[in-house]
Amino acid sequence: MKQRLITAVFGFAVLIPLMIFSDTPVFAVAVALLAAIGVFEMIGCIGLRGKLEVLLPSLIIAFAVPIMSRYIVKLNGKISYCLALIAAVLFIYMYYLMVLAVVSKGTKSIMDMALVFLTTAYISIGFASVLMLRDLPHGQFLYLLVFIGAWVTDGAAYFVGRAFGKHKLIPDVSPKKTVEGAIGGSIFCALSFLAYGLVVAHFSDSTVNAVEIIIAGLIISVISQFGDLIASLIKRHYGIKDYGKIFPGHGGVMDRFDSIISIAPFLLMLCAYPELYAIFI
């Protein structure tokens, strides 16, 4: 418990300055590094960390996609152009992995290559979405909803589940999660989104759309919980407790950011076109 607390305090001490300077290259590089470490952990789970022809291109993609997402949007001004370029890069990467499976003479299965591609794309797009959110109109407020959604949902689901939980959610995947905890997590997430929106509106020139931000909170909370369950399912499949040890007492990047990389792309989809759905105006 002491180790977990020390790591948490240190993590916040690093994270808060990064968030303050979230519009700088330092934040983009930090996010890209987290993506690369997450991919490194996942390839280790699959058992291919020793295959440099798989590992190195995957790490390059994981680092490059978030960096691309920031600076292509800044240069071009269009998320659609950025997403098209990222899709092209990921297609080339996918084709490379399939060719590896063909020429490897059975040492790399097509299923392993498919899983490497899936996890690398999932992680890199998830972290890239955090940066794209930050660069949207009102992005200095929007991207923080990713972290609020993940942390409030996780904490509220835990405490509500401990206090009132009687019905298991999906025991085969995560035995301790309960239906009551999941509902509590969603309610508190929606309320925290609304509270955050009201604070932003009070201290800035922005106006919050209360209905939109509450709906976003409910949607994001459900996605957050499924992101956590997906990560738990993968760990259970490979028989591991944690993805890594980079955060002592907390595990690896994928243990701490599993919900965040699930939330960010969906929140980006909600907010990318404010003329259709605007949380802040």
C-alpha cells in the first residue's frame, strides 16, 4: 500500500506539469512514449518481445502515430486528413506483419501477427486521440474529461461495489466487479462531468451544454468500464497479473491507462464536429 501511494504521488507530480504544458511538444512526446511502452508490454504478453523484426516497427508506429496526430492537425487543420494518413500508415504496417507471417516459415503465426497489429493500432490510436482532443476548439477543457471519466468511474465503481455490490458483473473476466458498482461508476462519472463543466464555465469564457456533457459522461463511463474489462480479459488469457512494472505497486502502462485509451477515441468522435455535438461553446 505504501509503495502504491508513493507511486501515485510521484505520478501526479509528473502528470500535473505535463497537463499544464499540454500544448507543447513535451506533452506530445510523453504521450507517444506511453504508447510505445504500452505496445512493448502487449508484445511481451504475446511472447514476441525477442523478435526485433516485430518489436521495433511496432514501437516506431506506436510512437509515430500520436506525434503525427498532433502536428498534422496543427499544420493542416483537419482531423479527417490526419486520420486518413494514420489509416494509410497502419495499413502499410499491417501488410508488413502479414508478409512476416508468410516468409517466417511458421515461426510467426498469422494469428500472432494479427494480434500484434490489433493491439498496436488500439494503443497508438487511443493515445493519439488524447492529443487530437487537446487540439480541438475548447480542447484545453475537453481532453481532461478523458482522465476524469476514467478515474472517477474506476474509483466510484470500486467504492459503490464494495458498499452495495451483490450481483457480479462478468465474473469470468473480472470476479470483483459488480452490477451495482458499474451503475454507481456511471452515475458519478456523469455528475463529475457536469461539475467539471460548470467549473469551466464559471472560470472561463466557455459555456457548458449540461445535457450534452451528462450524456457524454454516461457514455464515456460505460466505455471506460469495458476498456478495463478488455484489459482484464487479455491478462486472464495470458495468465498474468500485471502488464508491466513501470509503476511500482500499480503495474504497467496498460494497467493504468487501459480505460483512457478506450475513452479517448469515442470522446474524440463525439466532439470532433461541434456543429453536431458540442459540450462547450
